Amino acid sequence: MEIKAQTNEEIHAVIEQQIQPLLEHSPKIIKTPLQRLIRKTFKGTAHLSNLLPTGTVLGFQMLSPVLTNKGQCLSSTNYSLTIALLAVCCVSCFILSFTDSFRDAKGKVRYGMATSGGLWVIDGSVTLPPDVGAGYRLKFIDFVHALVSIVVFAAVALFDQNIVNCFCPAPSEEMKKLLVTVPLWTGVVCCLFFVVFPSKRHGIGFPLSRD
């Protein structure tokens, strides 16, 4: 028996054909403005996470429910550990913004730290020629990207309900709206910044370059 392999596009097309009739006949649920805003907030979390180092985001998402006791900070230890987690993640976002990568003669990815003189390779196994290393020099925009990445992480942290419930367990209605709108619009502004001034570096925790 011959089995025909389907591509991802064909599989998605079949799924859409099966779901479409259900969507057409399903009743529309009317959502309040706040619910629609919250929905956009959660959708924006994924986009914001793409602007941060992968390891930092994963570490934060794994440790946040543990250190905050799932949002119920019952002791000063929970508060201290949570603040330490936020501080470490911010420092990580800042420092990793200055890292970059390249492929050596064997095609292996090498990571380094951008400096005023070029790229300092972390493992020291490869030395870039001066003319090549000049393209990796530290620039003013790198510091701007590093600061914006901290702001992006702060927005992601405010999306995390464990963090919010730990430091603000009983927010008022006005505070609830602020906790939704402030990180949302902060994320929008930061995303626009990275669109207008994209980072050309492919450092630790960021997508690799094909070159």
C-alpha cells in the first residue's frame, strides 16, 4: 500500500475546511472591552517573548510559579526570591543584548561579546581578523536595544499572573485596568521600536544567522 505524505500546508488546509462550517454556525460570544483587551494582552505576550533571550524567558516562566508560591507570597522569602529572579532576568536581558555569533571555517557557531575593538570570542578558540571583527564593534544602538529589552521583560513580567498576585494580591478595578493597559501599550511601543530599529546581532538565546 502506498502512503502519500502530506505537507504542512495541505494538513492546515484540511483542518481549516473541517473547522470552517463549525465557525459559521457557532454563536458569536459578545465580549466586554476589558475581555477583548485581556485577550490581546495574552496574544501580545508571545510576540514580546520573541524579542528576549529564549533562555531568560524560559527560566522566568519556570521559576516564577515556584518562587511566588503560585502567586501567593506568604513570607518575606517569597518576595526576596521573586525580586532576585526579576533582577537576574533584567541583567541577563541587558548583557545578552551585547552578544553576537558567527560561523567559523568549519561551519560551527561561535559566540562572542561585542566590544569597542570588535568581537571577543567567549571560548577563545577562534580569533577574527581585524577587518571582520570591525563589523561586530559595540555601537550606541546596542545600549538602546539593551535598555529596551529590559522594558520588554518588565512588560512580560506584568503579564505573569503569579508576579501580579504576589505584589498586588487585591488590586482595585482601576489597578486591574492599569495592569492590563500599561504592559500592553509598553509592548506595542517596544515592538514598533524594534521594527524601526531592528537588532542585527544574533547573540546567545536569539535566532541564529544563516551566514
